[in-house]
Amino acid sequence: MKSTQDLRKKGLTPTKALEIAIQQLPNSHYFRGPSPNHHDPDNPNINVYEFLVKLTGTDYYLKFCRYTGGTEVMSIHEREKDADYSWTAINL
């Protein structure tokens, strides 16, 4: 809900925002992960990757969850905190 409301304020649908974000998502935008999913931290088959992308001149936070069944977008909204850049080597 938070993601949808935030995007609509900028005149974007979630689908369009995701399309734009993925098109411009180089490894340099990656800043954290793989991390455990905080909803299921004991499941080693779920990894979370976090990115920062610029949409409509604003930094957006984009979080993917990768698991044995595929990949899912967990969140996309305006950046609320500074990135801590605590990343390890990306292996998508």
C-alpha cells in the first residue's frame, strides 16, 4: 500500500515504475544483500537484494526477494534512509 500511494503521488503506476527501474538497474545501484527475509529469517532459501534507482528525479528504494520458486518485488518507494552500502558480491 505504501509503495502504491507513493508512486501515484509521482504520477506513476507500480507496473510503470518497476519497468523503468529494471531498465536502468545496473550493479552500481545495488547496495545490500543477499540478506535474510525479515518475515522468515530462518529460511536459507530466501534472499533479499536491495537497490537504489532514480525515478522522476527522486531516489527510490527497490527490494527483491529471490527464492527457489523465482523472484518477487517486495517493495518500491522513495528512499527514507541513507544507504549503508553493506553489500557483498552480487550473484543474481
